[in-house]
Amino acid sequence: MKIVLVILLFTVVMLIMQTASPVRTTRDMIFAYKHSMLLSKAETIASSLNNNLVLSGEGAQEVVSVLGSSDVGQIVITDAEGIVLFNSGGNSPAAETYALFPEIVSALKGNDAFRCIYNGNAFLSYGAIPIMVGNVITGCVYVADEDQEQAEILNQIQQNAFRMAIVAVLVSLLVFLGAGFVIIRNNNRMLESIRLVREGNYSHRLESRGHNEYAVLAGEFNALTDRLQKTEESRRQFVSDASHELRTPLAAIRLLSDSIIQNDLDQETIREFVQDISSESDRLTRMTSKLLNLTALDSKQYVVQETETVNLGECCRKAVRMLTPLATELGAVIEQSSEQNCCVIAREDEVFQVVLNLAENGLKYTQQNGQVRLIAFAQGESAILIVEDNGIGIPEEELDRIFERFYRVDKARSREAGGTGLGLAIVRETVEKYGGTVEASNRAQGGARFTVRFPLYRWEGEP
């Protein structure tokens, strides 16, 4: 409303100025006309009298009667002393008396004099011209006029302009008040929507119509609430999944512990239960470690960590060495093929964790006598890592969701293999952290393929 009132005040001032301008222009035009008309009349009379060295009342009256005086209100002719010789108006000053009007005084000094006054009802104009014979001033001609018709025209113009200004102000007031009402209503809707979203109602949406600023703002607000709603749903799903995943090993540990405490078991059974408890504890440790990694990635703690040049091929070779015993146990084969100078700028342990997670994931889902291959090479400006297997593959409808936290295609098999559903989520977060991308697909020959692209690091002088 303050903005609306300021604009309205500015509009009123501009309208007043626009109203006064034509009135002032018309008044100045009338002044100019009166100046020209009166002095021209006085000059004509003075020119007719400047042949006589001695002015007389009879001569002045004769000239005025010939030239006429109907177009002006009063004509006064004086001698060089200012004594009235002729007065057409019949008003004072009377003949043979001094006329000390300012215009006459100025004219007797050799100057042309003019004065016009507008008093609201009439234009009062006064002019005087000296009568010159050679270089000698012998008298002056004084002309006065009262014009009520021109004053009436000016009054009409002024009244019409004032009425138009009043109408314009009222229209502007209505327009600006209407605009202010719309702005306040939209702001109140926006504030109410913000309060609702702040209280947790992420499903609330603003109506956006048209293409004005409010519609754009409403669209951005709705996009923000969409994002918040998805984030809240993801958070709730994450909490639910995390609680479920943590509850499973905890329940197993509790059950095994109660069995040991409450039952009289032999040493062999107790040893088996303790081994199971240890296994579930390891599973909890792995899960909490991965959750901590994800939390660190979410909180952007990696910003302050130093990076280094990491050889992607060396990470592949290290992962193959570490996973070879597991592959042998599963009856599978793991191998790698890497270029020497395929390097990225990152932290080595995080890049290695990406390679290890993808390779280990491939081994878990391969068939008997399966094969997992790790390939690292440079292509253009990218360092590419491909991890593929000939296992069961990934259902097409699941490809877009496998990088979600706690999401697993085959939950029973994942738990049996010790999976937490967090490995691929960590892979995506880590890769994106260093400006890369990761995508999953199925091989035409069967099995899954994961393709990771990092920005390639080139040594100085390397083509």
C-alpha cells in the first residue's frame, strides 16, 4: 500500500502540473496578444501626433476620432509634463490634470511601457508609448483595456482542465487501489502458503494463472514445494528403511543373546550363536559406516578435504586383488583391463570405494562360473570405468531406482549376501561429488553393466 500511495501521489502531482500547463500557456498567449494590440494602437496614435511640436486637446481628439477607440477601453494623451490633453474614457484623470500612471511616467522617460493583470474576472491591460518629434519627447499615448471575454474563456479552460484532473485522479485512485488490493491479496496468499508449508503441509500448492510476476512466483513456489515434498518423502522412506534394516540384525542379536542366556546350551551351539552374533555385528558395522559416508556426502564435508591424482586403472587392479578370494569362493572370475594414464582428481580411497562397491555388487549377482570385468580407459575429456557381469541382470523397470538408498532388486538374496542397499547410493553420491555421472544398463549377452564417467586429468604436455 505504501508503494501504491507513493505512485498515486506522484500521479496527482503530474496531473496538477499537466492541468496548470495549458492554463498558463493560454494566459501567456493572451498577455502577448494584449501587449501587441495595445502598443500597436498606441504607436498608431503616437505616429499621427508626432508631426506637431505642440500638442493640444483638440488635435488629440481629432486623431482619436479618426483612428477610432472602440477596440480599447480608454485612451489618454498627455503632454511632455504629464498633463492630460485627452481622455476617451471620461474618467479621472480629468483634462488639464497630471496623469501619474506608472506606464505614463515610463513613457515620458522615452520607454515603451506595458502591464497586464489577470484578476480572475478580467484581463486589465495598460500600455504607453512616447510621442517623439525628432529626438524630443512631446508627450505620450496611454491605452488601457479591460477584457472580460478572454477572461471567461480562460476560466472555462481552467475549469475543464480541473474537472479532467479530478476525473483522472479518481480513475487513478480506483486503478491503484484495485492494483493494491490484488497485490495484497496475492501477498497474503503467498504468506499463508508459506505458513502452511512451514508447518509441514508440503502438498499445498498455489494457483498460478496467466503469465504475470505472481504467476511466475507461484510456479517457483510450487516447484519448491514439490522438491520439499519429494525430499520429505525420501527422508521418511530413508528413516523407515534404515530403521527396518537396523532392526533386523539387532533383533537377531537379541534373539541369539536371549537363547544363550535362557537356555542350557552346549559349547558347540553357543559357539555357533556367538559367531552369528559376530556376523550380525559386522553387518551393523558395515551399515553404520556406509550411513556415515552418506551423511558426510550429504553435508558436503568433502569440500575441505584435499584431493589428489588417482589412477583409475590402479584402483581396478587393487579391487581385483582384494576380491579374488571372494570370487574363488563363489566360483566366479574377476578380471580387469585398464589403460595406464587414465587418471582423475579425487580422493583415492573414495574412488577405490566406488570401484570396490561396483565389483563386489557384480560378484554377488553372478551365476556359478560367472565373470566380472573391470575396464578403465580415457575417451575425450572423460575417464571411463565400466564394471559388467554376466549375472541375472536388472529388470528394466528397476534401472532408475537401484541408486536409491536401501533399494534392492532382490531383497532376500541381498540380505543373504550381506548387502545393505547403500553401496550403489554411495557410488552415485561419490561420483557426482567429483563432477561425474554413473548409469546402469543391461548387457545384450545377459548381465548388468555400470558405466562411470569422471572428468579426465591430463598431465602437462600430454596431448
